[in-house]
Amino acid sequence: MKLLIIEDEPALQQNIAEYFHRRNSQCVVAAHLDDAREKLLFGTFDCIILDISLPGGNGLDLLREIREQDRKEGVIVLTARDSMEDKIRGLDLGADDYLTKPFHLPELNARINSVMRRRHFDGSKHLILNELKLDIDDRQVYVHHRPILLSRKETALLLLLVSNQRRIVSKAAIADHLSGDDSGYAGNNDLVYSHMKNLKKKLAEAGCRDYIKNIHGLGYKFDCHEAP
């Protein structure tokens, strides 16, 4: 999962990023409105954590721009304790959920997981694809009911492919999804190939059929209906 954390309070921004890094997520951070617009211009995300009060403007103006551009990211708005008007306005503008400050990070994680299940996995906490099972909340992967150990980026890569089942995902889109704040991924097909190779190897060694296909010149596609 790739998150954009738009929060100007340094300690809170860092705490959120560190928490989700430990949970196998890629995190990109922005501290003011212009920085957030730039990150959105050059990247796509699974979910955006958006503080309303930001240097340079109101986060709800950015939310309006996101929805007017028909972007598909989930958005969770962070609001002050007494700002019911902001909560209602945020939901009206297309926020998927809101969270009142101060909050506990496990609650934010639960809200994000709920948004992701609604948007990509029909609300299910588990996705079962023949012998392959994914626990969406815990980012755990099982083959034949046995857990397999994947790196953070391998897990993010598998979830990206599975959430786009039977659609081709370009190498550029994969590199962007895996990048976080690591600029070394931009256009780096060698890194994409390396993570893809390791993921396919680990799945195969665990007894999973080859559901990930290389579509020459275009990218990769996950399809559990075409595997032998």
C-alpha cells in the first residue's frame, strides 16, 4: 500500500510514516499544500491522509481538486475536535472517512484498511484466489494455508497486482507504487524486475501457480484464471 501523508506537524507526520513503514506500506510525506500538489502531480497512491489546516491553504480545497480530477485514491481527512462543519464538508466533497485529532495510530490503520477493502476488495478482509490467500489488514500472504515471508516491497507489489486483477500494470506504474520517497525507483525497470523476480520465486517455492504474467513491452498482469 502506498500512502500520501499530508500533515504539517513534524512529530505527527513522522509518527504516522514510521508506523505504516513498519506495516509494510510505502509512505510519501508533504507538509504544505504546494508540496502536496507536486506529490500528486507525479505520483499515484492507494490512500491519502489529509490534514485540513495546512500552510498555503485549506486541505479541503485540495480534496475538491482531487475529486474534480477523478482520481481514485481513498482520502481520510484529519480534523480538529470541534470542527463538525469541516467533517461534513469533507464528506460532501468526497472524503471516504474522517478522523478527529488526537487519535491513536491503530485507529487510523483500521480506517485506512476499511477504505481499501471498500475500494479494491469489495469490503472483504481476506482475498482467496485458489491456493493463494491474502490478509488485507495484516498484509500477510498464505499459500496452501501456510504463511510465506515477503519483503515490504514484495507485499506491496503483490497487492498492487491483485487489486488490478486481469489488467495490465505498466512497469512505470509499478516503479511509482514502490517508490515511496525513494527517487531511485523513478523509471528504474531493473528494480522492478528484481522485486518481481523475487516475488514470483517465493510464491513458486511455496507451491503457488504462476499467476503473474509478463506482458512483453507493456508490463505485468495478475490472472488466476489463466494459470495452468
